[in-house]
Amino acid sequence: MKQWFAAGLLALAVGYTLYGLGTLTLVTASGRPAAGFFPLVIGALLVLACAINLWGDIREWRHAQRTGITPVHLADPEAEAKADALGVDAHAIDGGPEFGRDVLVVFLYICGFVALLNVLGALLAMLVFMLAYLFTFNRAHPVSNVIYSLALPAFLYGLFKILLNASLPLGPLGF
């Protein structure tokens, strides 16, 4: 089943990249990167990552077919020791069926972020998304949550709006 999911993700990544190549301009008349350059880089990295993931899943599936032994994931002892030293539950890192609620919450937060983009503007929508996400999944550290929620959107706004001069949705406050 994992290999089919990985194949579907690879197909989506290839489709995204081909769509971007077909609809966006990669280079301006002066030879500078145009609007399609960044999506092409992201698409190429997506295709590469999905292909590597699919290759690993197919190898694992073939090995299980040959030997009849389904691989059991065992945590890396070094990673588990570091997690124990930091007080992190390393057994929950890989997820599983018990984390379906978390996946749904993240999905709903992302949908809310997209809906708020044109209402609040990019900067405020990112700020609201980060606050909601961090206070849902990292309740124990409210100060660092606020710092991250301010710093990451400010950095991304500075990178895309100021440095790259990208068009971002404006909010009621003009930014």
C-alpha cells in the first residue's frame, strides 16, 4: 500500500512540475529568473524526493515478497537515546493510526490559512496560522510559540515581499 501512495505522490509531483513548465515563464527577457523559476525548483525537488521515497518503498515491498517477512520498524538506538535524553517520546515520532486527529487538525489549519490569506493578508494569516498550530501542538512553551509565530512570518514576508518583490495578498492594514 505504501508504494501505491508513494507512486501517487510522484505522479502529482510530476504533474505539478509539468504544469508549471507549461504555464509559467522561467526566465525574463533580460535573462533574470521569472515567476516560474521558484515553482520549477520546488517541483524538481518534489519529483526527486518522491522518486527516492517510491524506490525505497518498492525495495521494501519486493524484499517482503521474496522473504515473506514484513519489515518491522525499529528505532535507531542513537536517535532513541537522544530522544530519551531530551525527554521526547521517540515511539510516537513515526505516527500511526492514533495520530489521525492530528492530521485532521493540521489539514483544517491549512485550509483556514488559505481562506484567511485574502481576508487578513499574507503576514497576518501566517501569524494566525503559526499561533494556532504551535499552541495546539506545543502548549508547554508559550513564550517560544509567540517568538516563532512572530519571527517566521516576518522572515517569510521579508524574503518574499521585500527581497524577492513577490506579490502577496494584502490585508486591511496594507501589509
